[in-house]
Amino acid sequence: MSIMRYSDNVAWAMKWLRHRGTALGLLVVATILFFAGFVVANDEYQADPLGLIPGYDLTTHYSLGDDLWEVWVCDSPDGDLDISAPGLVEVLKSELVPYFDWLSGGRYRPVFNAGDPGVIAATGFTPCLDAIADHVESATEGVVTIADQETTFARGDPGGLVRYRSGELEWLALRGTSFPDNGRSVNAGGNLFSAPSDQAEGATPPQISIIAHEFGHALWFPHSYRIDPGEYDNPMDIMSDAEAAPGLQIGTIAINRYAAGWIDQDEVEVYPGEGKSRYVLAPPGDDGTQMLVLRSSEGGFMTLGARVRKGYDTGLPKEGVESYFIDTVTPHCGQGDLPPCFGLSRPTRAVHNPTVPLDFDDELAHVMGVGDGFTTWNNVSVTVVERSGDDFIVEVTDGSVQEAPEDRFSDDDGNVHEANIEVIAELGITRGCGEGLYCPSRSVKRAEMAAFLIRALGETPQEVVAASRFSDVPSGIWYVGHVERLADLGITNVESGSAFRPDDALTRLEMAVWMSRAFDFINEVTPEGVFTDVPAAEWYAGAAEGLLAAGVTRGCSADPLAYCPHDPVRRDQMASFIARALTNQPRP
């Protein structure tokens, strides 16, 4: 069945503003939205810490936290499908909520409620949406309208009007960011929800993937493609060939998840453009680097991400490292008056190598297995060198690197913390993460930090622990002696029966407190608020500023000086923190 999808209302928004907008009206809107926090000032990329996504605060507006939807049935005169708003709600809850929970890592949750009365008599989707506008709850952020007839029409609209003016990308929600003012909707024929008669009652709707695709558009996800932006020819992405696998067995690519705020900055690696570096790419749902970026001086960048058959990716036609070229050259965006390649107009092309002709015959040429690779701009070569479990190790080099003798870890070459990783390995503080790997981009777990500190201090873990003082530390587990010794030394606060949270990621604020208690020369100071994101009144401020004074940390950014206290500490960063502590402490 052919499905028509209409996704981008940007051109319509510009036309509306040209014909109906007034200088006074736009001034009022701009003033209101400035104080509401919906304006990206001066630089359309400034909200994105990596400078990859224009209007990042706009593309993440609906995709973080609860997203409130009302579900309606459009009752057409010739419609005869037996569907109801409450029934549709149950399908959406059972199918899409867990799908997006997995895809977002728990950061996004669509909330579905049936409209009241739930059925609107209408001869088309536009009249249906117009009629619904008088009934929706005020907090509703989008509506789902399903026709009670078979139709090939399906559309996802992100809502909100965006324009570019005087070098600024602005969110023009006009009268708000809720429906009907934002115009945000997902619309489709009821046949996408009606299971064939030969399926058991309650069977998975055969085309729920198309509904998920349209919800992707409502989150500003564009199509990805291989040959033509209008073709659905990438079976690795729900935003392309949504019908490649039945049900929901395909997720979406890393750049979409990053644009939605579902991938953190510390889960992204950016190749510096020179030298040799190795990166461990983890698939969706796992800890570790989710996206590798190769920048181009000619406009645009490439992204690489790992995909394996698990979670909601079980229908992948191939496992490996997929690569995409994200075009940022304005004339290629195809969006008229809006210069940045924003949202649905972001060209996302599946490529094996952007500098050579496309292989028209191989629809999976952009998915690399071990041993596959290519050479791209400025003689930069990319090779998938190894698979470790579900992770893939990718080596990137500019071709000018002279091969050096192999060191103990294969995944830290070129890492800025490599020398310090070697230091703590030589001292026996770390043993890596297995099979010659250090896993530099993974977060340090609290149990791992206990072991790091006990070894760095030259202490001996308790050898026999009948029962841990912590309620969540089992006796006999490998780290119990380290955790207990850490408590003996007063580095962690202990209450009888309290939880240690051994598998939680250690945050930078916790690291500062532990390090200041572990090393005598790192003293908590009277805080002065030197970090822009650590108020002097915070309980950990003295430890964070003491770490700076001791030369152990340099903060997470220099201008302005920030500490990022709630960010997890990565294993490569922890190597430098410990190595600096051991180097900077006074000798007896």
C-alpha cells in the first residue's frame, strides 16, 4: 500500500506570516516569547553544546518528559471501520509508550487520553482538526486524529511555526505551544490500526510502524534516505522504510536521538581532524558512546553509530556501524526562507563514503561490519577494527600518523587522557574493562570508584566481609572489600543499613567530595562561587573549588568556568583526576 506523508509546515508558516503578520503583531510575539524562553539569540546553534543542531532548544521542546496527546476519531460519511478513541488510546499506550521509552532511554513519554466526546463528524482531516479545536483540554500538546475509513493518507506535523530573522532562529508559537494554537498533530487512516480478520483479537496492528514514523515527525525527526529525499529506501531507520519489518522492530538513527535530547554530550565523540583515535561505539540501550562525529570543512558532518538486534532493533537487516552525512549547506535544505537546516528539513543521507559515487544496488552499504571502512575528506580513513560484545571499535586516522608500538589498551589511542590512563594502569589502579580495552567513554560506577581510590591510596580492601554495612552490597561480590574499606576511611558517609548504589554512575560532585576526603592535600575551601554552575551555598561547593585549587580539575568548560556537577564522570576523565592527584600531592 502506498502511504503519502506530509511533514513540513515551515513554508506554509512563512507564507502565513508574509500575508497576515504585522510589525506590531510580530513585535508583541517576539517580546512574549523572549520572556517565555523560546528564542535562540544571535547564533542558531548556540543551544547545542556541540554545535550540530540548529534550534536545539526547539527540537527538544516536546521530546523530553511527558508529551500530552488527545486521541480523536474522525467520523466520515462513508466510514465503516469499527474504531473508538478509547480503543486507539489502549493501542497507542501498549505499542508506542514502551517503544519511545526504549528509544529515548526513559527521557520521553507520550501520554495518551481519549478526547471528549472522542468522535467528530467530518469529511476530511482539516475540518476534523478545526472541529476538535473547540473540545481539547488546554494542556494538550498534540492531537491524534484517525479516520474511520481506509485511506492512504498519513501525516505527522511537529507544530509550532519557526522562522529565521536577523540572524536568529525563533519559535513563533503565536498563541502558545498547546493545541490548537501550535497545529501539532498526527493523522492517519483507521486501517493502520485495524488488524486483519485472520489475526487474533488484540494482535499487533500490522502498520503501527507508520504511526511511529509520523510521531517521529511530530518530534522534528526528518526522513533519512540513500538516493532521493523523497524515497523511503533506508531499512535501518523508522523515519525511512517504516514498513521494512512488521510491528515495531526498528528504532531510529543517532542524529535524531541526539537532536531530541536523548543522547548526552558526553555520549558523543568528535574526531579532532588529525591523528589516530579509536572509539568504542555502543548500541542504543547500552552505556557508552552513542555517536561519533566527523566534521567537514565544506559544510556538514558525518555521524557513525552502532546498531545490533536487541530491544526495539530486533528487525534490523544488518548489525554494525552505520554512517550518515548531515548536510548543513543552506541551499540544500529545501526550506525556502529558513537558512539553517532545521528539524524536518535537515538532509540526512545514508552513505558509505560521501566522496565516492553511491552504490545503488546495496541498500546496506552504509552499515559496516568488522574490517569494513572508507577514506573520506582530507584523507581521513575510518575502519571498524573489532567487535566486543555488542560494542564496535572504530579507528579513525588522517593518514599522516606513524604507527607506534602497540600499548596495553586498544581503545584509548589518540584520547586526550591516554597518558594518564597508562599511568594508572602502570600503577595497578585500573585493569581495564576486559580484552585489552579501557572503555574510556563509559561512566564510572560508584563501585568502580571505590576500587580506584583504595588502590590509588595504597590501601588494602577488607579481605573477609561476612555482611556489608550497606543494604545493596552483597557479600562475596568483587567490590565489597573496597566499598567497606572506603567507609572505614570515612570517604563515604555510613548509616546502618543505608544504600551504597554501587551500579549508579558517579557524578562529578560526588567525585569532588570523595577525592577531597581521600587525599589530604585536597582541602575543602570556603566557596566563592568560582564555577558558574556551582552556587557557593551548595553543600559540595567547597570540595569542587578545593579540587580546582589543588590542580586536579580544570572544570568542564573554561569560558565561562563551569564544573558540570551533575554530569557522570567518564572513565578516561577519572584517569586524569587520579593521575593529577597522585602527581600534585606533596612528597614527604
